[in-house]
Amino acid sequence: MKSNKTAFFVLIVYIIMQLSSILFLKPLLKLIQKMNPDLSLKTAILMTQGWWIFVSMGTALIVSLILVKRDKGFWQVFKGEKASILMSIGWGIIGFFLVFFGQTVGALIEQGLGIKTGSENTANLIEIADVAPVAIIGIVVFGPILEEFIFRRVIFGSIFRKTNFFIAAAVSAIVFAVIHFDFSHIILYAISGFIFAFLYYKTQRIITSIIAHMMLNGFVTLVQLYQDDLMRFLGQ
């Protein structure tokens, strides 16, 4: 099937994006240091990472969209009628709160297991975004769209065609959790991935899980970036 080939190529694009930093981060760091000689090494590294998040994710998204646009059957995963656009958007907003609730439950489970709160992966991204705000576009917009293409359509969708919802959702959620390389909080990522899969399955439209994913990333980013201001505001 052509859609299987498209899914494979989209996955390859995502893998290349993940590995691209090996080749391009050092040259980009040297360029940024040359353009901003007064920057400390740490600041220059964070700025380099921020710009590469933006450039690599943006490029991968454009290439993926081109591949998908050429395959009209790519989104034909489920049988039955798709939800309306308005209903899909509504479920996307509801989905944000479902994921937020799911992560709260997951955090309680982690506390019961003696796992410390706070994600190192999230903290690193926030530090990068603070130095290079352009990274926020990658984190809040490009990243969620790409990850929904990969983990919900490519992985969940491909497995769903051959099995059922629970197997496909569980496998895609575990892969989604592992790829973030934050193994101490793998429960939180897996819960989020499972709920995103449910949202996609519920409406049969990828826009639903994308909306929920973007809202989650946006909320976490804003709260982390402005937590001191928020605490002062709440204190007043």
C-alpha cells in the first residue's frame, strides 16, 4: 500500500531529524560564537540547541507535510465516519484536560514509587527556550505536530490496522515515552501517549491529538518560564 510507504518515509525523516544534531550542532555553535563573541560557552550552547530545535523540526515538518500531501490515502486508518472539525477541536481541548489529569495521576504513582518530581528533559528544554525563545515554536508547534504524525498515525495507525486499539495505543505510548529519554518519568509520558492515541481514535482526526499536545506543551512551557512571576502574582 502507498500509505505504508509514506508512513515509512515520514518515520525516516523523523529519525534523520533526531540524528541531525550529530553533524550540524558543532558548526552551528561555531557560527553563533563567531557572530556573538561575548557569549559564554554555556549560553552559546543553549542558543545553538534552541535554533537547531527550530530549524530541524521545522524542516522535518515541511518535508513530512509534502510526503503526506502526495498520498491521499495516508489518513485512511479507521472505518466509519470522522467527527466534524468542530467536534474534533472540542475533543482536542477536552483532551488537554484529560492529559493533565492523567499526568497528575501518574505523578502520584511516581511519588508512591519514590520517584522525584520534576522532569530533567523538560527542565533542559525550558533552559534552552529561556536563552533562545525561537525554540518555543519548535517545542509548542512543530514538535507536537511531528510527534502526532509519527506516534499516532505512523506507529499507532499502522499497528491498529493489524490488531486493535488497546494493543496499538499501548505500543505507541511506550515508544512515545522511551523516545523522550526521561526514563524516571516514563509513566507520565506513557499515560500522555495513551490519551493522545485515544483522542485520535475517538474523532479519527489527527488534529484532535495535535491540539491537545500543543496545549499541553504550551501550558508547561509558559508555566515553567514564568513560574517566578506567577508565584509573585499568586502571593499578592
